Amino acid sequence: PMDKGGEYRSLLGLPGGSKHPAFPQVEAAGKARGMTLVDGKGNDPDTLGKRLVYVYDSNKFPFYQAEFYHQYHNDFLTPAYGKEYNNLANAALEDGRIKITGCPDRV
């Protein structure tokens, strides 16, 4: 099976983690959709099938971007998310939120 393991856990990075001022709003939105948000400790296990999102302090656990082609792509086991979602990658590239990494960035 692909896309399994801690590398694929669901997570959210915020400066300060769950102490970020916007966290209560994020947590409420998650709970409204049946999601549980918990503090990430680092090296946390996969969240597949658990409706769980780890919340990391992005000051302690900085963001490391994967290859461009991994951004905003469809899941392999579900219906396609649609072009509007897929096109978010190019918009993020154009405004500088994500960058070309130098690894194979196009498939």
C-alpha cells in the first residue's frame, strides 16, 4: 500500500502550535467535521483512518516542502479532487508560498 506511515500523517503547523491565537477557531472547525486535533510531539505515527490531526509548533518544527508535484495532487484511491484544487499548486508557486525544489518537480 502506498502513502502510509508517519510521513503521511495529517498535520497543521502554527507558530506556537495549539497556543496560537487562532487555534480555538481551527479546533472548532475540526470538531464540527468530526476531527480531533492533538499536539504533535515529532515522529508521530500515521493518522490514516483516525480522523486525527497533529498540531505542531512551526517554530519548533519548521516546514520542509516536498517536491512540487506532491503539492495539491489527487489522492490515488479516491475520486479526483478537481482542477480548481489541482491548480492551487501553480497559484502557490506564483505567489511564493511554495518553490521548485530541484528534485523531479514535474511528472
